[in-house]
Amino acid sequence: MSTAVLFAMTFGVAFAGMFAGAGSLPAAAQQTPGTTEVKIDNFSFGPAELKIPVGTTVTWTNRDDIPHTAVSTDKMFKSKVLDTDEKFSFTFSKPGTYEYFCSIHPTMTGKVVVQ
Amino acid sequence: MSVNPFDLKTVVLAKHAQHVVLIHFPIALFMVAVAFDFLAQWGKSRSLAAAAYFNLLLAACFTVPVVATGLAAWQFALEGQKLKGILLMHLVLGCVSAVVIWVVFLIHLRARRHPENSLPTYRLSLEAIAVLLVGVTAHLGGFLSGVNGPG
């Protein structure tokens, strides 16, 4: 086997791997707009920080025994008082960072990063 | 959201924090007043009766800012939305407790202004009911504020 053939085979495999990887990476990293859930439990939002693409609807569900709210600091969204198992949804149509908190327990905070 | 607890702006504008702080005063004063009144009745002590009266006076006075800050928290933090569940129970029981504390105080005030009339014994039953009401309201308030959680 000539050096040229060996060279071509080596780089061929390497390129194939690169393209295979390149093909799978965007699929893994790509986030399509849809719905995402934030659970409110034990006096905290989970996840506390969420990264989502534009157009995603976030649903907050109160899994705690006591009432909570989800209110953005810039008044972009504001839930009513959520009792146990009640939900609130909001669709993020603009990119940006949206910080929010529970107006009954202001130390409970969260963040949604819309990309 | 880090805050300096000694910053005046934090203290004044901390939404419903004032309610959570002030509520301890009428609870403690009323409980002590009732204890003194029971002891005064049992031991026929005028000084304990006087101590009960002044504790009741302060407890009744403290209910005013406590109810005001509670209602303000409802209006500002929750924008006056319709309450239900624990929040509604806390609001109703809190208002009823404040009224009963005032009624107990007025019974003592009336007896004090008319020394010829002794304090009615039914007040002790009313005081016991009031202690129960205050206790349940405080329990719900503690539950809401997250004393049993990291909130």
C-alpha cells in the first residue's frame, strides 16, 4: 500500500468522523421552541436558571404545599397565586434574560435566558 | 437578590417584611396579658391584673399596624388578587383575632373605668378562645412565610 493511499485512508476516516460529529453536534445542541417546565418545590424554582430558544413556553408548576407566585422583575410576566399543583405558562417571544421571583417569598428567585 | 439587612431602604421597602416583623409584638403581648390575667384571677392580685391590662393595651395597639401591613402586603405583593386556601384563612383569622383582642381589651378598659364593676368571668373563656385563634393564625402565617422551609 502506497503512502498516498495510507494518507488518503487516514484522513478519510478522520474527515468522516469530523462530519459525523459535525452532523450530530447541532442536533444535540439545537433547542427547538416548545414547552419547558419549572417546578416550584421546597421554596425554590427548579431549575433556577433556564436557557431556552425564542418562542418557548415555560410552565411553572407549584409542587409545594404552600402558595407561590412567579413574577418577573421587569413586569414582563406575572402569575396569580399558585396553590399546590396549579400551573402558570408564559411564552418568551424576545431574546433576553428574564429574572423572576416569588412575590410571597421574595428570596425565591429564578432566571430564564432566552437565546 | 442580595440585600443589606441594615439598609433603611431595605427595611422600609421590603414589601411584606414589616408584617412579618411586627406580628410578633401583639402575639407575645397578648399571650403574656392572658397569662397575667389568669394568674391575677387565681391569685387575686391587683398588680398582675394591672400588668395584664397594660399588656392588652399594647397588644391591641399593635394590631393596627400589623393588620395594615398585612393588607398592604396583599395589595402590593399580590396586587389585591382574590385569595384562597391558606392565604385566605390567614387573612380571615388574622382579622378575627385582631377584633377579639380589641374586645378583650375593651372589657378590661370598661372594668377599669368603672371600678365598682368587677371584671366579668366570661372574659377568661373569651381570652382562651382568642389565644387559640391567635395561635392558629400565627401557625398559618409561619407556614406561609416558610419557617418550615428554606424560604
